[in-house]
Amino acid sequence: MSRDYMVTPIADTSERFSDFAPYVPSIDARGRVAFQASLQAGGSGIFVGGGDPIADVALTGDLIGGF
């Protein structure tokens, strides 16, 4: 069985992000990609995108409540 797939770039190192190593991104059934990245301005974070604007999930220095 042959399937056609469409590849959509989610993020690159041309602007906001400086590095994506050492973690591997994860993709869900709807095509959203979660990934860790270092920021060109310093720090790092966890992000999610799927062809739309990338959303911040957590950034270096964020306080996470409810634990």
C-alpha cells in the first residue's frame, strides 16, 4: 500500500531557536510536534507547533504550580 505524506517545517534555527539537541521531537495523531529547543536569546524551553504559530509550553525560569 502506498501513502502520500506532506512534510511541514515546524521550526528552524534562523530566528528564535539556536539548537534542538539532544532531544527528539514527538508528533501526535493531529500532526502537532512537541520539541525542546535552546533559544538564541538564552535559556531553553518546551514548545509545540503544527504549521501554525509555535506555542511555548514551558521556558527556563517559569514557575510551574500545582505540584
